[in-house]
Amino acid sequence: MPIVAVVLPALKWVATAGVLAVPLASPGGPLAQAMPLERPTVTITGSVSGLQAEVPARLTLTVHSTASQQLVVNQLSARVTGASAGCDARALEIDDWNGSLEVPAGGASAVVLRTVLHGSPGVCAGATWQLAYTSR
């Protein structure tokens, strides 16, 4: 988020600036229109296919950003919060990702997390997994 600093040319203007600050910064005032507050949205989506018991798979996480400036993500993780009936949520192991992912302004970037389905074949065939993603 940009930081705006106003430097006054002389100390005698400080009292005047303090009086003017309230009307200028109030809603609808000139500064309210000149400095809109940006509230960027960052979303993470994931996709994995071809899960087989004990065979490493690739979970692709895509970070989407509406920010007007590039973002850098240093850590991504996925946590299993549930699985369809009959399949133990603890059977799905997902490694964290650490690095430096540059997400362009208003764009998206992706990384791959190693994923392994533990257990006997067929127990979780066709299962649906609920995942929660986090980033730093």
C-alpha cells in the first residue's frame, strides 16, 4: 500500500495544516478522492489428479491477486480438513512449499506441492478432499 507523506515548507504552517487536515481527509473531501484505499484480494486454488496409493502426485496451487503491485509469496501450504465418507482425511499427505513466488499485479502464479495418498488401493477411490490453503 503506498504511503503518502506531506512535508510542510515552514514550521508556521503546522497549526494551519492541523486545522485543515480534518476537512481534507474526511469522507468526500479532496484527499478521500486522491488516496483511495486499496484492499487487494488474494485467493489460492488447487488442483490434483491421478492420485494413486503410495505414488507421489502433484498438487498445483495457483495464487491469484487483485493487488495493483506485484506480491511475493514465501510459503504455501495445504491442510486436509476433511474427506468423503469412508476415507480417512489423514491418508492424504501434502508437503509445504517454501521459496519466492512472484505474483504479478492483477495476475496469478503457480507452484507444485508433492502429495501422497497413503493406504491400500481402492479405499479412497473417487474420494473428495476438502483442503485449506495458507500463504505467507
